Amino acid sequence: MSSKVLIILGSSDIEKLKSGLTYGKNAIKYGWMEDVKFFLFGGAEKTILTEPELIKEINSVNAVACKLVAKEKNIYEKLKELNIKTEYIGEQISNLIKNGYAPMIF
């Protein structure tokens, strides 16, 4: 059984995003999982722009936002200004799942 988790923050619901971040940060802090990766996808990318607290959290866990979604929503430059790493993530997510990361979607 793998102890690696892939947290995909995709919801535009702030409480769901906070739940995902809290779980992931605690999994790292308390050693619940061997490795934890964070990705932003969909509505979450736009939602975090209105929440300075979430931006700090996102940066603290080195989350990667989806470049395709960011460009489609015309927020790519804003994410870059906030030092949020933005890349094409579809293949990355697929490879992580193939390599044993359990996806958790919030």
C-alpha cells in the first residue's frame, strides 16, 4: 500500500480548499504520509485570488496551479505575480497516480 498522496484542490468552495490544505499539511507535519503533493485545478485557481490567507497556504506547500486553466480564466499573470507555480499539470498528475500516489480531491 502506498503512503503517497496527491491533493488536488479543485473546488471553488473555500471551506473545501481549507480542508484539503489542512489535511495535507498535517500529513506532512505528523508523518502520516511518505510524500504529499498539491495541485490547484479548476475553480480553486480563481477562488484563491480573493483569499490572501489561502495564497500564503498555497505557497507554503509548493502547490502547482494548472497553466491551461489559468490561461483560460485569464488569471495566469496574476498567479505568477503571487509566486504561485503554474505549469501544465495533466501529465504530471497522471504520472503521479501511475506511480502510486493516491488522489484526494477537494
